Amino acid sequence: MEEKHIYDLNLLYESYLASMKGSAWKAEPQRFHLDFLSEIVQLKHELETRTYKTSPGTEFILNERGKIRHIHGARMRDRVVRHALCDGFLSDALDPYLIYNNGASQKGKGISFSRKMFERDLHNYWLKNRTNEGYICFIDYSKFYDNIVHETAKEMIFTKISEEAQWLTGEIIDTFTVDVSYMDDEEYEKCMDKCFSSVEYYETVSNEDKTGEKFMHKSVEIGDQLSQNIGIFYPTPVDNYAKIVLGCKYYGRYMDDMYIIHDDLEELKAMITGIQDVASAYGLFINSKKTKIYKLSDTFKYLQTKYTLSETGKVIKRINPKSLARERRRIKAYKHLMDEGKMSYEDIEMAVKSWMGNYVKLMSKKQIKHMKSLYMELFGKELKWKQKSSSRTARKSRRK
């Protein structure tokens, strides 16, 4: 079998097409598109001779669902390289090591899959115990991406990929280093052991303080595709500890959100302590304020959906009203972007259809009617979508 290379022109062309999806209306992708063949050939040369360097991108603060995040926007040429590395090498190499119900950003999985796995665990718990008496714990990492240790990430990933992919992965991870020249020697010595916040850093540290004298080798940039792959894979030792060492049958993770279902409250608390110890060994911090335990008979929220396990084993689920309000605001923002010529109607329609396909089963008839009315009011067209079928429904249709 012929060896696969990161600088393969076919791979770079496919990565260019993937990078254009959903952003073809933006100025920089349009400029890249005008001369994409020359751009791809130039990238091939830089990757083959290992002279490629990441270009400075844009940085901004995003407030999403009450979470304030520091976001890095990559240049178009860098997005093409990330797609080539992640889609062509890393995903296939790392996916076999993930637990099955870690569904974040994976082909054939995603948020809908993760919700189904969560609901399956609730059902299975009831089938085994024939009661909704029990507990569920939600564990959240504090500043998850900000505290991923570079050397640890490299050690975990490099043993699973080719030497060529190692070079590029290391090259990109090294660009995530944080200039902490403002720290005194004592602070610098302890910085790897303290919880780091990129938002606080970029709000309080001026460019004059970044003199290039001291660097902290942890934190990966949200918005970079490689960071997403690292984020999916990095807590795998914690997942394995929970599933294998602790024997948690009802455990799952979606990026930095975990849950455990158990019938014994004290054992559950002990499990949380053990998970905290393993996470700490990898430089991660558990957010004690967001780590909460609920009774299964109560209402609790996971992945923006509200759940309750009934006495009869029925899993009652409802959309989070905040998610609905957020989507209505997003649709209105899409209309402004379309009016300004910054977003096409086709991209808007695809985005709204995708959201509706994911959430319509959780919405009431009244909520669906209001969404359709808003869409008609803004765009003058009826909102239609293809509802995502369950795997069971899909199998039945194939039999027919």
C-alpha cells in the first residue's frame, strides 16, 4: 500500500473544499478561491520541505450560552492544512482509542448520537434496577482547553501517527504556547500547576507585557481544528479509568462534559474523587461548582436538553427554552447577514434545517408553529426540514 503524505495534492484539494463549506461567503475564503490552485501548490511545497508555518489569525471573545470563551480564527490556508492533518491522519488514528459513546465531532456521531447514548444509559439503568431511584452526576472540567499540557498531548498522540504527521502536529501545537513574560520567576515556576484562563489572560495582559522571555507550554486555541481533535482525545485516560477501573456501566462524555449514573450516593462521590485525581495527573481541573449530583427522579439537563426518568422507565425529554430563544436570535442575525450580502440564503436554510432536524422532536406544536412563523416573516418562505430518523427507523425503511 502506497504511503500517504500530508502534502498530497488530492488531499489538499479535498481539504480546500472542506474548508469552504459554510464559509464561502466570507471575504478571505473568496480570495483564496480565486487562485486556489496556486495556493494549494504553495502549501504542498511548504509541507513537503517542512517550511510551513502557521500565519497569525484573528482573536476575539465570544459569549456563548453564558460561557465566555477566547476564540482563535485561523487563516484560510491554515484551515486547509488543519483539514488535511485532522481529516486525513489524526481522526482515523485516534478514533479507535475513544470510548464508544464519546460522540463529539466524529463522523456518524455528533450531538444527536451522544443524546441517544445518554438516553440509552437511562433506559438500561431502569431495566436493570426497575426503579428511578438513583443518582446522576454531571462532571465539568474547568477551563478545559486552556489547561491541556502540550508535552503530554504530544506524548499521547505521537505514538499513534506517522513521523510526518508528528512533525506537523508538533509544529502546530508549538504555536499555542502562551507568552507569560509578565510573570515573576516564582509565578512562572508554578504556572503549569495552576488553572489557566485564556479569557482572563487576553483581557488583562497587554501586548507590551509579551516580550518573548517566558512561555507557558499549555493551552490550545478554541477555533483551531487540531485543538478539537486534541480535546476529544486528551481525557481518554479519564474515560478508561471510569469505564474500566471503576467499572462505570453508565458513563459518557461529550467533549468536556461527563456523566455517571449510579444507585449508591456514597460510591458515586468516591468515583468523582477518583476521576478528579486522574484528571489532575494530566493537568486538568474539575470544576467543583458545576459538578452536581441529581436524583434520577428530578429534572436535569444534558447537552441542552432537559430530562426526567419516570417511575415506569420512560425518559421524558424537553428542549431547553434558552436553546429555543438562542436559535430565534440566531435566525434574525442570519437575516441581517443576508441583507448585507455576507451570507447566502442557501447557507441559512441549511443551518436552520440542520438545527430543526436535531431539536424538533423535543419541541411542542406551539413552539414549532412559532419557529415556522418567524422564518416566514423573515424570509417569505415556508420552513421545511428532513427530520433525523432513529437507527431503528432507518433499519425498518431499509428492510422495506
